[in-house]
Amino acid sequence: MEISGNTAFYAGLSTIQTGQNRVDQAAGQIANTTIERSVTSQSSEVQVDRLLSVDRSQQSDEARNIVDMAQGKHQVELGAKVAKASDEMLGTLIDTFA
């Protein structure tokens, strides 16, 4: 008897990878915004006033990135639960001690 790959297990692993990628991308965007702000803090007040309009539009992007990080975290946790449940089910469906 041949046992093929457990699709639920691989779906869980894929979800973990997707969630991790989401967290990595959002964290990178937040880090880039932080670097840009540190550069503007060394500018003159006139330049900072001009850049504030850009910062206001970036605030929504920052909030979106924080939400994406939280979603990625939950996605990883749920993927791990799916993979774990799938692994536990495999042991109950096949009598490995016979």
C-alpha cells in the first residue's frame, strides 16, 4: 500500500510560509519608513514641513503594515495548528504498531 503526501499537512506548512513572508515584508516596510524618518529629522525645518504631507500619507501605510504583521503572525500560528492536527490524525488513522 502506498501512502501519498498528506495534503492537510502541506497546506499547514504552506500557510506558515505565507504568513512568515507577510511578516517579513511588513517588517521591511516599517524599517524603511523608520530610516526615511531618521533622515528627515536631520533636515531643516522648512524641509521637514514639506515632508510632513508625505508623512501623513505614510501613516496609513504604517498602520497597514502593522496590521499585516499581526495577520501574518496569526497565519503562522494557524498553519502550525493545521500541520500539528494533520500529523496527529495520521497517527490515529494508521495502526503503526501492528
